[in-house]
Amino acid sequence: MAQMNMIQALNSALDVMLANDPNVLIFGEDVGYFGGVFRVTDGLQKKHGLTRCFDAPISEGGIIATAIGMGAYGLRPVPEIQFADYILPAYDQLVSEAARLRYRSGGEFSAPITVRSPYGGGIFGGQTHSQSPEAVFAHITGLKTVIPSNPYDAKGLLIASIECDDPVIFLEPKRLYNGPFDGRHDRQLRTWAGHAAGEVPEGHYTVPLGKAATVREGKDVTVIAYGTMVHVALGAIEESGIDAELIDLRSIVPLDIDAIVASVERTGRCVIVHEASRFGGFGGELSALVQERCFYRLKSPIERVAGWDTPYPHAFEWDYFVGPARIAAALNRAMEA
Amino acid sequence: MSNLPSLRLHIPVPPARPGDAPSFDHLRLSEAGAVRRPDSAAPEAEMRDLPYDLIRVLDGEGRAVGPWDPKLSPDMLRRGLRAMLATRLFDDRMFRLHRQGKTSFYMKSLGEEAIGVAQSLALGERDMSFPTYRMLGWLMARDYPLIHLVNEIFSNAEDPLKGKQLPILYSARDYGFYSLSGNVGSRFGHAVGWAMASAYKGDDGIAIGYIGEGTTAEGDFHEALTFASVYRAPVILCVTNNQYAISSFSGIAGAEATTFAAKAIAYGLPGLRVDGNDFLAVWAATIWAAERARTNHGATLIELFTYRAAGHSTSDDPTKYRPADEAEHWPLGDPVDRLRQHLIALGEWDEERHAALVAELTETIRAAVKQGEAVGTLGQSKPSVREMFEGVFKEPDWRLIEQRRELGV
């Protein structure tokens, strides 16, 4: 075991896979010699060679198109899109090609690619470095969408994603790269040092896709979250005095519906939290699933806490960002109803 | 107000519309044999004239002339003729079956048969094509079983793609034919990725990608050329310029300003402009580009200059937007007629043998259609509905399993 932050854990996952499988290669904007704007690929080119980890043109569509061609050939490319905000030029490739290649070719070709991309807010990145586009991938059948919330899971989920034979969108909550941010931006920030999930094995291990983690057990209300919101929700729960059960989905496709249903059936209450804007967000799907499967066990209306339906604003970072106060208010509404 | 004339918006219009006399006077054409053939390893900077010429081998009398003559054996020429004819006869038959309501959709390669056939024969078994929907000739040249085509077009119980894909959007990995899609252009970059993978692994296969002249306006085209250039990918990138994107003439895609082959120049890639109705010229240019790719000299852009003699698809009526007799006036002739004429000029073919070949192929196609009809035409037969839920992921997740149960299959 070693102490790692999420950047180091992701780097370790890539290092392990480059060493284990000659068909794994990495490319993306600034990922080669420089090691990526967030340093996730730091040192990998030097250690594994120029053709294993190299720079790509500023062309998200081109990066994903070539990755799909490589995947069809039999490689397992791990392209990086520098910010999830920039992934949309590649959306056609992901939706019309990667997600459907296996289906439409009768299984002759597939695209076993893992698209890594930092996402989410809380870093004063404004509209173009803060968005959470998970719902637009979750809606596309044929794609898997994975979102870790800590270093241990990040490494195990990334290895599982690379080894997965289906295309995976791997969204990295960049606000969690260096520490478990609980939304209290005005307080002393914590790092991963001393956090249990900052203890990361150095070798190969996987965290299975489609298996949620129960971060906190509780009997009063189920809180469903992923990414940065796991830590914000945990902080809010601890301050609220409410005995909430917190589920970290870890992947939204495949979705661990059994864990969600089992928990809500116990608690009878449900609060869904995500950073992305609310309307049409993944919380709507979660809410519908809980309603369909747990309606007669529900004691109160399902609550959704999400980003406002505005573009991600710069000056209003902490007015927009889902913080502990909004989660606490939702917990109280769920309990009072 | 200034003294300058007011600004005017230019909207390209073709030289002839329905009712007008067809006109191809504006085309840049070269004489057969007139274009030089540089060494395939020559620097790109020494061949920037080529994208504005037109590589042709067959002259008006059916003779092979000039430095690009690939000097193919009569057997190979006959093989090419056979595959081109098979493509044309199969297309005719399927078009009629569509009109009889036996399938939902069809697209013909009429007038473009030389491209798929010559390139399929010129390239190797380990090479992969990333085709457009007018590349049936590729499969015909590699003797892909006709019954697979028929079953796919009928989407019946024996459909190799298990009812999941529109007619003619084939996939045939073992025949070097990548999965087709109705989204034009989106596989152009896959060809580059495939070629990069082959180079990464130190293998010997190359890739050949296709895009229509209309689709060169998509970002996919420029992205693929950028990556092909940057990484010197062993890939041949082809623009099949058949003059039309559904109803829009090539001027709407930029043909008034330059040639499509000339787009290569900005990427530092060789650009060859080739008579796509000339089997020998297509072959020769392909072999040249393949040699360049196989020797790590990188990618080539080839514009295959041809003419879409049929409508865009079974849903299209070209007499609504171009002169009805325009195809007959195409100055580069018909690819099947030209290869036949060449073989006859060589003394290696005659009308009697040609008629016998047409009769034989017609019968083979008729038999394959009959066999497919026995399985069922569209709607009469289909794969198990369970198949609908297979192949979304490698293993279905709970949603798909639940939904399959909900449908009761």
C-alpha cells in the first residue's frame, strides 16, 4: 500500500496497464512528454516509450475517431479529453460509432476504449472547465459511464474500465484530485493523506463496474451521489444529525439498481445529489427508478439536489455549486414530510 | 457610402438543371497517359501538380497508355470485369426487388464499380477498407457469398447482421470490409486509427478509407487528414467524387474553387486525382499509395473522379434536379464498358464471352435471391426478437434483461 492522491492513483492505474498489456496506449492533448495538464500521465512516456503515451492534435473528434479505429483493430486505447467540457466535438464519434459498433456489425467489430476526462466544478473554472455532462452519456445505450470519488476506487475502476470490452466514459471529478472536498470552501482544505481511501495498492486490482459503495450506513434516509458530491453529501449528513445512508454509485452505467432499491426500501426516503444541472439530469432517471420500484415504501417525496439550470457561472461559483446547506435542507424536507 | 460595389453572396449553381442540355465543359480533365508518375517514395513537395491533373490510363480506343499503366494480366482484367458486372447486375436485381416491396431500401453503385473492385483486388487480405455505401464492388471482388448480401438486404432470419442494420450497410471483417453506417464520414478517422494501430504493432496491413466529395465538408475529413499526416499513418484516404451529394452538385462542397485531391496539399500529403471510371488508373494509383504507406512514407489522399449514374438511393429521383440524360454525357464514360473495350482491344475478350458472362452472373444472382427469398423477404422472416437486446454491450445489463422480459421474448 502507498499513500496516493487521485492523480497518483490514476497514474498508477495507467502505469500498471501499460506494463501489463502491450495493447494499451494513451494519447491526448498534452499527455505525452508534459504529462497532462493535471499530471495524470506524468512520467508515463519516459517510462513506457514514445508510442505508448503521446500527444495528440487539438481535435477531440479526431482523438476519439482514431481511438475507435485502434480499438476495432484490437488495441485498448485510453484517450484523454483534457476537460469534459471539450468532449462535445467527439460526441458523434461516441454516440454514432463507439456505442453502436458492436451492435451494428453483428459483433464483428467493437470499440474497447476508455475515454478519460476531468469533469465537474468547484475550481473557479467558469463555464468551460466545470461542467458535468454525465447525463448525455448515460442516455446513450452502448456506453458505460464511470465516476470515481476517491483514489482507491479511481485506480480500481480505471483498470476495470480499460479491461472492459465496451467503450467507457471515465469522468474524473477534478475537485477531488487533491483531496476529499466537502463543499466547505471557506475552511481549511483536506488532502487525501490520512484518508482511508488514500491508501492505494501499488499493483493491479479492480473495482467492478456497476457496484455501488455504501459510504455511510443509516436508517432514516438514502442519499444517492457520485463524484465530488459524495464528500459534500457526507459532510452535510454528519453535520445534520440525521442518520442517513450514503450510496456512492461509482458508475452510473451500469447502475447498481439493487443497492439503491435495497437501501430505499429500508429507509423509505431518498435524496439524490449531483453537480449537473437538474432538468434532464441523471437525477431524473434515478428518481423515476426509485419511484417505480419503491413507491409503496416511500414516506416522503424524492428530493433532487442539483446544479441550477443555468450555464456554469464564474463569479457565482459557490451560489451554483451544490453545497452542504442545500443538501441539508433537502435532508430536512425529506425527514419532515 | 463608399464607391465599392455592394457585397454579393455567391450561391453555387450547377451548369445544367432538368430540361437543360448536360454540360461538363467546366471539368478539368487530362489526356490518358499524360500525367507523370513520380517515385512512390518521393517527397510530397515535389508532386504538388498532381492534385490538379487527372491520372488516366485507358484512352478512347481502349488502349492502356502512359507511365501509370499497371500492366495487369488478362486474367486479372477479366476478374475485375467479372466483379464489376456482378456488382451492376446484383444492384439491378435488388433495385427491382425493392420496387416489389421485398426490402425497405437500396443504393446502387452504378458508374462507380471500378473503384471498389480495383482497390479490393489491388490490396491484400490483411488490409482493411472503411467503405462508403457504394463499395459493393469490394465484396464482389473478394467473392463474398451473395446469399449473405441477400439475407442482409432482406433482414431475414439468416441476416449475418442479425436484423440490426439497414440494407446494404454491411460488415464483413474477414473480407477486409469495416462496418458501414448511415452517418457519412464518421469512419474516415477510424481508418487512420486502424492504420496507426497496425504501425504501432509493427504489422504489415494498411487501411483504406472512403468519404464522398460532399462529406469532405465535415470535420471528420479534416481530422482524419490531420492525424494521418501527423502520425504518418499507413493509410490511403479516398474521396469518391461522384459529383453529387443527394441533389447537391459538387460545387456545394467546394469544387468550384479547387479539386478535392488538392486538399491534401495543406496537410503535406500527396494528392492524386484519378479517373475513377478507369479500372487501370484506379488500380495504379492505389498500388502507388499502398507502396508509399507500406514503406513508412505515410498517407496519400486520392480523389476518385467519377459520376453517380443512378439516383442517390431508392428514395431519390435524380430527374428532379439534373438533366435526365446527363449520365450518358459523362465525358469519362462507363467503367464496365471501358474495361470490356480494353480486353477486346487486347484480343482477350469478345462480345460472345461477355454475353455468356452476363448470363452466368444473372443466373447466379437469381439463384442467390431465390435462396434468400426461401428464408424470407423483409417482414416475412426475421432473426429471433431476443437478438434485439444482444450486442448492445458484450454482456447485457439488467435494463436489457428486464426489457427483454417485458417484451416477453
